[in-house]
Amino acid sequence: MRKPQRTILHVLTAILAVVTHQSFAAAVTLGAEPLPKGGTDILGDPIRRLQAKQSDEMTIKAVAVDGMPFKAVVELENTERPKFYYAHGFKHYIQKPIQQGDTLHLRFWVRALKATAEDGAGKVAFKFREKIKAHKTSVHNAITFGDEWMLVDQAFKANGNYQPGEAAIEFMFGYYPQRLQLGGIQLVSYGRSLEPKDLPMTSIKMRYLGMEADAPWREQAQARIEKIRKGDFELRLTKDGQPVAKTEVELSLERHDYRFGVAARAAYLNASQPPQRWMGTPEDMKKYRELLARHFNYVVFENAMKWRQWNDAKKNPPSKMFSLAHFEPAFAFLKKHRIPLRGHALAWGVWTHNNKPLHGKTQAEQREVLFSHIEEIMKTVGNNVTEWDTVNHPVAPHGKNGKRLPDYLGEDIYGEIFNLAHQIDPTRMHWINEAGRSSELYYQLIKQLLDQGAPVQGIGFMCHFNQSNLTPPEKILAILDRFGSFGLPLLATELDITAEDQEGQAAFLRDFMTAWFSHPQTVGILQWGFWEKAHWRKEAALWDAKWNLRPVGQAYLDLIHREWTTKAETKTGDDGAVKFRGFYGEYRVEVEVDGKTVVKRVNLVKGAEQVTLALDSEGDISGPTKP
């Protein structure tokens, strides 16, 4: 039976009033580097004011300890793994105001008394977050530790202005059954007097199952990549209808057939006008477009086609982020570089600001407004997109009061949306898109829709990761196996990895992409941004604000341009043919004929491994082409 939260607080208050009044001035010794003077304690007594949750599977209590620079700790235990790791934990709200840009320092001690992880380690995540918008964090990390006390120091900057009670430090430990102790919790503000680099900092390394160099999944994944992402090609060169025999040929993969895409901002692709101050310099915008065209072969607009932004765009001038004036130049840029565009999104399942046009209306009015919007945007955008996220976030737990579209418009509304969108334009692919944390609900919804005959043609997975919640590669592959049973293409639609540990971030991106690329049912990986100044999670960007390539960006480029690429220098036979094995995609072909260098491009894709390339033909590209 669930106990009232106030009971926990009363017990803690009674115990801790006796055993813990920890003065902020008390220096934490025992190997801890003293903190600089001049800081302001913004938590007060963090254990005594504990805000906790309790269920039958989780307990929290205060216990006394000896030999430490504090008298009591919070002991946390969960006996069962919850659905979400953040379901078990506690938070403590700030007691004093802070300003955006203030330097904060978090210090605590932690140890594991019992852990059921394979390596025997305990694990806890912590973040500094807004009270209302839990996803808006100033720091968000996870650590693993053993049965000896471990000191954790984290310095960071506040990302907002917060009054007392408007932000909190939160600790989450629902990864697996374990019993932990946390003590000596301090949160100190140094305002603008110090930078994070001036304060003690624990190097927190990312850890996840399967990250070992000899993990079994790696060899299996490489074997699948070799089998399913490559073909044995025969390219026959002709001129004037005759074989070009005994001739040196250079071949290099220039564009993958597999989708390696990115979320972009439509306004940033509009080169027809000077950039606004909030976008960056003209050089920034030029760099933005250059890197996008060079390193990505697929694009989705990050926000411009979401319902609320679309309505804003219809009335906004070009000086605004969202304006229809940006669309045609952006479409033209993508067409020039032959980059397909994905539409995002026709309808939102979660009841958030993205459904604001429906708020306050009757059900009949809501249906009319929603269906009219879907028809308007699809017909306006037309064939500038190749596919749509037709229903986005259909089962996610967040949103206003946890409500979703079916709670307002009936349980059949998702099927109706798919049928309507397919009827409006059956030539566009229609996808469903959701985050992985709702995996079981997502699976059951897709099954239900397909059983009802809804034209769901692809399954998207958002793939937003942070350092405290990394899905191991073997689990990723198991999820893909299960959803792959529907026989539909699978796409990573919004990949990003938020982490302080840049090397670990790069390693996880490499492992995620390798596992995903190796699965036969997947068709692509889209990252949710690439430049820090145009990314919703700045730490996740591949390039920093000054265009320095981060380790995670280098990992991406190494995969697509080095490990998963093909270059060959060979010679045609008497029949004018060259044979080679390589990754599917578009190849640059360079050959010397009659003393002249001829450069052509040819698509070599699955099902079309044998292609004749006429060197004297018009046009630059031969073979099957993509939209």
C-alpha cells in the first residue's frame, strides 16, 4: 500500500533534527579538495528538507554514519526495476535565488551497499532542473560506483533565473534493484565570481553494457554490415556504344544509399537574404550550409513544420525564425544538393503546446481544425517532402496532465489521421514516430493500427540519449528485432547524446550507429542538429559554437567517410567492365579516355548491382536515382 509522502518527511525531520545539522562552513575533508570561499549555500540542510517519493518497490530513510564529514545520509533502496529510471528518486528545491549564468557547484558522497548490475556497481543519475520543465537542465549526469565512499564534484552554470522553489537538484536511481547511500549534499552558488573550471570537478565517464572492445555484439554487427550494406558490383563502361577496355578507373563512394541525415533550420538554409543577428554571422550561415551538404544526405526541418510554428510562419515576415518566406529558398537549396526532405509533423499525440490550436474547442471543432490543418500543410508543401511523420509522440507520457490526442478525440483518431493523410497524398510515405522509453505501448499501438488496416508505412524512434540513460547496443538490437517483425522500415529520427564526457559520448555514438546500421530493417539515422548554436541540446552538437569539431562529430565523420566508404583503383577488362565490392550508394567514376579525364557518377544500389555507364551520355548521374 502506498504511504503518504508526508510520513517520510516527518520521519526524516525527526531523525535528522538530532543527527544532522550540517553547517555549510564545515569543510569536507577525507580527501576532498576544499571549496573556495565566497560561495552561498542555496540548499540549506538538504537531507532534512528532503522531497521524496515512496512506493512498494522503493524505500527511503535516514541513517546515521560514522567516520565521515557528515552525521547522516539518505539510504535509498529499490527492490524492483521501475519502468523509467527516474521514477525512483528524490529532489531538493533551492532555498535562495540564482541568476542565469551563475556558477554552481554540487558536491555529494555516494556508495553502494547492494547492487544487482552485472559488474556489481551502483548507479545514480543527478540533474539540476526546472520545477515545471523537468527536461530543462543545467547539468544532467550519471555515475557508477562501488561499496567505498566516492566523492562527486560537479561545477556548472545555471541556464535560467530561478527563485526559491523554482529549481531543484534531483537524484534518480531506478536503474535496477540496488541499495545506495548519499550524504554530504551541498549546492553552492558563486555567482559570476568564478567559472566552473575554477572549481573541483569529478571526471565522470560514461558507462554502458557492451562498450568493451571485445563485446560479442561487435563482431556480429560487423558481419551483418558486410553482408547487408555492401554489394558485388559490375560496372561496364562504354563510349560510342563500344566497351572502354583496358583502361584505368578510379571509383569512390560519394553519397551513401543509407540515410545519414540531420535536423536543420529552414531559416538557415535561406541564402537569399542576410542572416538575422540571432542566427549568427554570414560566415556562420555559409559554414552551416556547406557542412550540411557535405556530410548529410537527408534532412528534416527541426521545428518549421510543427503546427504552432507553421501558423506563426504564415503571418511572420522573413526577419523571424518561422516564416513561409524561408521555405522556397530552403527547398531550392535541398533540391540543388539532391537532399530529400522529411516532413515533421502532421499531428502530435501528446497534449502540449504543439496542439495549442485545439485547446478550448469542442470535440467537433477540434476534429475539423486538426483535419483542415493536415490538408493545408500537406497540399502547401506538396512534393517538397518525400514522407511525413504523420503521428508524432503518440504514446509519450509527458504533456498536459499526461493526456494524449485520443483522450480528446477518441481512441480511433490515430487511424483516422493516417487514413486522411494517405488519402490526401498516397505518394508520400507516412510514418509513426516515438521515443524509445514508451517501447511497449508503442509496439502495441502499431500492432493495433496495422490490424485495423491503417496505412502506417514506417516506424521512427527518436533516440534522445543522455549520460544517465544509455541503451546498450545489444538491447537496441533486440528492440529493432521486435519492431522489425512488423516488416516496416525502421528509422532513428532524432538522435542526440547529451553528455559531459566527450570521449564517452563519441564512443556511444559510434556504437549506436554501428548497431543500428547493422540491422537489416533499418534505413537511416537522423541526428537532431549538428551545430551548437542551432541545437536544442548544446552539449550534443557535433560542432561547437566556433565550428570546432567535437569528438562526437569526429566519430560520426570517421564512420561515414572512412570506415563505411569504398575507394578503388582498378582497370577495365576487354568487355569494358570493372568488378568490385563496396557500400551501396552513389559513386564518382573517373577515367582517362582519348587523353581526356571524364568524370561521371553512378548509383549502385541493392537490386541494381550491374550497371552500364556510357561515358559520352548526357547528364552527370547514371543508374537508379532517389527523389
